[in-house]
Amino acid sequence: MRANLPASLVVPGHPDFDVTSAIYADLEQRAGGAGRLAQDVPALLREVVDDVIQTPRTGRRSYDELEKTEKTYIGTRVEIMLRALLSLPRGRLDTVVAGHDTDIKHTMGNNWMIPGEAIGHPCILVAADENRSRCYLGLIVARPEYLTAGANRDAKRSVSAAGFQHIRWIFADHPYPPNFWRTVSSDAVDRIFAGNSGNARVMALFREVQGVPISRETVQGVARQKDFMRRIRSDDGRGTRDRLAAEGILLLCSTYDRPLMRQLGLPEGDFISFRPTTPDELSAARAAGWRV
């Protein structure tokens, strides 16, 4: 999505202000209050895209590596997951919001393709920018005058340059979590996945990526084991946690180690590894029961 968007004209007095206000209020209420959409939707988008990339199984690390059919499926999955997140009912179009038949459109590019049946109806516009790690959520009433004159072979039309002014943004150019594997060097990724067992791969993951929160889903994908949590625990000295501790690396879990994570000034997440080096860090770790 382009970084510089025109200011929205959808303010009191605009013909779409009332309907977008009703939809906006309904979505916020369903999300659990003001600000929750900006918190939950970016995480949802990250989950959907990562589930299709599947780095641990495919070796792919970016959206650009996906097949065309997979990219199309992401849009369908976003629609499904957004309805589930907000408990939205099905309608004649994708859903019904505040009594209005509403379409849900998603893009990883610079525009949305609006089908003929959605013209004249409200649309929820969702966008994710992988390269810039930014995301967007907006509302538009897909009036013909807001759309391009030309259509593609599926008779779908895009939002015109002038039409962007008629989008009411819920959030725009908002932080979007980057794909975890794109933050790790390719050499480190190769070393992580070179392990021939779940334990070896998980240990390599926490050796290579320290001081950075790592999600449960990422660890599970690397381990490729149903009982991966057992491997992370001490497991009579055979587990990842004890074996890394023998190397001087703490493998901390937010469920059990949150006080120590805070004492060490570490960002909170499902898991994080850290090698204490200063006297204060070593003292804090030993006081919490670590043998380092």
C-alpha cells in the first residue's frame, strides 16, 4: 500500500458518513472496545500470511515466494478469520454489519478489486504491506464514482485515485508485525533447520535468536513435534531448557519466568532466550534457580 494517502473526506455532511459511522461502531463493539481493532487485526493478518508461507515446512520466508493460488487464498482466509474474530454473520455479500450487507476485501498490494455485486454497498477494506510492515483497515461505500472506469476480465473494478479520498480509515499506515523469519539472517535460518531432530532445531533457534520474543507457533513449527513443549522443559536434563542452560543460555517462558524476564529488562513474549553476562544478570538468574 502506498505510504502517502489523501485525507479522508468522510466527515459529517459526507453522504457516506452515517453508514460508515454505524459500521465502525458495530465493528468496535464486536472487537471489545475502542482500540481493539488496531490491536487484533494486525496480529490476525500476520497469522494468516505466516500460515500460508509455512517457513518451517517449505523453507520460504516471504509472501513473494507464494504461488498465485496461495496469494488468492490469503484473501479468502482473511475474510473467514475476520468474521470469526468479530462474530460477524454471513450475508448476501460476505457479511452483515449494522444491518448493512457488506463485502470484505483484502489486498497485499496497492488496491482492492471490487466485484460487481458489491457496487453500491459498504466494503471493509483490509491491506497488509509486507515490505514496510504496515497495515490498513478502512470502510468505503463502493459507489461507481469512487471506482475506476475499467474492469478486469472478472468484471472487478479498483478504487480510483480520487476514490481513495472516500475511504474512512479505522487505522492506516499502522504497525504490522513482520514475518519472524525475515528478521533472521539466511545463514542463521540454514543453521536452525539443519538439525535432524526437534530438539536440535529448537536449540539452534534459541542459540541463534536471543533477546527477541519467539511465539509458541514458531517454536512448534521448528520442532515439528506434537509434544514440543515437553522438549522445551527440563525433561530430566534432556530437554532444550537444561541443555541450553549448560551452555549459559536462559530459555525463558512467559508463563513461568515473567518476573525474571522483567528483572532482566527483556521484552515479553511466549519464549525468549538470553545469555546473562554481567554480575547483576548472573545473580538474578541464579536467584531464580538457574545454574549458569
